Amino acid sequence: MFNKKTIRDIDVRGKKVLVRVDFNVPLKDGVVGDDTRIRAAIPTINYLLENGAAVILCSHLGRPKGGPEAKYSLAPVAAHLAGLLGKKVSFAEDCIGPKAEEAAAVLKPGDVLVLENTRFHAEEEANDPGMAKQLASLAEVFVNDAFGTAHRAHASTEGVTHYLPGVAGFLLEKEIRYLGQTIADPQRPFVAIMGGAKISDKIGVIKNLLQKADAILIGGGMANTFLKAKGFAMADSLVEDESVPTALSLMDEGAGKIHLPVDMVLADKFEAEAATRTTAVGNVPDGWRILDIGPETVKAFGEVIKTAGTVVWNGPMGVFEFPKFAEGTYGVARLVAESKAVSVIGGGESVAAIQQSGLADKITHISTGGGASLEMLEGLELPGVAALQDK
């Protein structure tokens, strides 16, 4: 299933290796909040160090406006990584140019260098060949281990492969194997759970999954658009009116496969402390809105999940950030954790929900990439993977 070369297929001894990692982590007052993504890169870093390479790490962080912004500096990430590796990690105040070149020039096998945020240069997102060439000049081999940005053709993900031989790191390989394999050859029944606010973001995914899945369970704000398409009054609920015709055609195409909520938790306003009521799917009273799936829906979804051989889940079932409207998401999380199925959580808010529910260790694979995992579920080729050398 994975037909690209990995770090196992090349000799790195005595070489400088440029590794694109996904260190896009939350920072507050110069301290890393959640280091899941940093930890995910450590097996690749350690393998390269143990095999005699000098490791140069590059990443983006946040959305700077094409120039340096102190709050998006990777310096605190370099310090945090040093603690996790238990060794010195150098930091270069730029990712290209004299500062990066000087820092890279003095590296010896076993050394680790973190470059400053690639997005401090507008050329990164433009996939500018000049920037890619400068990045490539720092090393002799390129490793992509950043699944979270593999769906973007940027200078540090795709561009650099035009100047250096590119292979996959362990995390990228694992992500593609799990997500790719799950969709290409799932253990059946194959159940997809789709949530989140908008149907418009996930039309391609649902269309692809209709060809492959045995059942698709739909919750979250996107379910409202389907319910409106069925003729239910939605009052103040989030609905994408322009997507109602699409929802209708998807329900026609997926007759018998698409499962929608049968009850819902309503709120009188979009606030954590709103008044709530639980009601069967039907008419939402004026001034009220749907913020979660109800207990009967969790039960009905559970009957489908219980029989599954494979479960792929992307997107929460409600506004789980508000405790009153988190039970639908956590209820589904418990069902997935208890099932015997191969379970894959595809990035974004579903990962936060699984971690908050304390069930992460019961899931087969939790993806580190939101947009990238969605594009894989849609069956699209990821530019950052396509650019790597074939086996």
C-alpha cells in the first residue's frame, strides 16, 4: 500500500538530513501547550541520529503574515524538543540565508538543529523554487515526516524534493498506511462517522465514502443541513442553505447507508450556560438551536458501531467545547473505544474530543493531520507524498 521509499531505504551515515516535521503546536507565553505532534516526530529523529546523521528540522507554526512574528517563533519548540530528546538542540534564527547556512555548516553526526518558522517567508506557501533550493542547500537528503501539511505543495514539503532525494519518515508512513489501507481494504462492515459544523467541507469525502463504506453516521452541525433537506424546521440551528440540494442528492445516492440523528439536544442560545431541552427530531421551536445529538441517536449509532470491522471518524457530534453539549461526542467516543473494530480518528477536533474523553489509548490510530486526513478520505493524492521517491 505504501510505495514510497522511507528512511529505512537510504544510507544516512555522515550525512546532513533535512526533515520536514509538523511542529505546529499551541504556544502560550513561550511554553508548548500540547506536545503530541513533537512527540510523534521523535522515532524518526532518533532513528536518523542512531544511524549517524546530523538532523536539521524545519516546520511552520501558526499563520504569520509572510514575515517574522515573535509569537510564532519555533525557539520554544526547540527548547521543548531538547527536553524530550535529553540532548542539546541548536536553533537557527532563520530557515534560509546566512543564519541557517552558518548553523547547518557546523553540524556533526548526532547533532540536531531546528530552523525558524518556514512561513516567516511568503515564498513558503507560494512553493517558490528559490526558497526550496536554499532549504535544500543545507542538507544532502530530505525526509518528509509532516503528514499534517502533506496535502500542501509548499517549498518545504514539495519544492525541496526537486533539489534533494526525498523519502518518508516513520510518522508519514504510518499515517498513509493506516488511512490509505483502511479505505482501500477495510475489514467489513466499514462504518464512517462524520461530524463537524459544515457539510460543504466534506461533500467530496462523503461522495468517496458512499462508494466504500457500508454505513455513514452523520452528526454535528452538518446533520442539520441534511435534516432541513428532509423538510424539518431548524429555527436558529446552523444550516448551510446553499448545500441543501447537495444533501438531498447525497441521501438519494446513499439510501440505506446514511444514518441521521433521531433526537437532539437544543439550546436557547449559543452559550455554555444556555437552557437545554432534548427532543425527537422534528420541529425546532423558534429561538432554539440544535447543539448536540441526543441519547437515542447515540444508542442508534451504537447498534451500527457495535457490528463494525472498521470505523473511521472525522468531526465531533456537537459543540463539545460546552460541557452541556459534549455528551453526544463522548458517547460516540465510548462506543468506538469499546468496539472490536479497527478504529481511525481523522484529525482536527475529533482528536481533541477523544483526548478529552480519556479514551485515546483505546483507539487503533489517531491521525495528526486534519486537512490531510480529510483529503485522504476523499481519495485525493497528497502532493507532499507524491513528490517522494518511489520504492
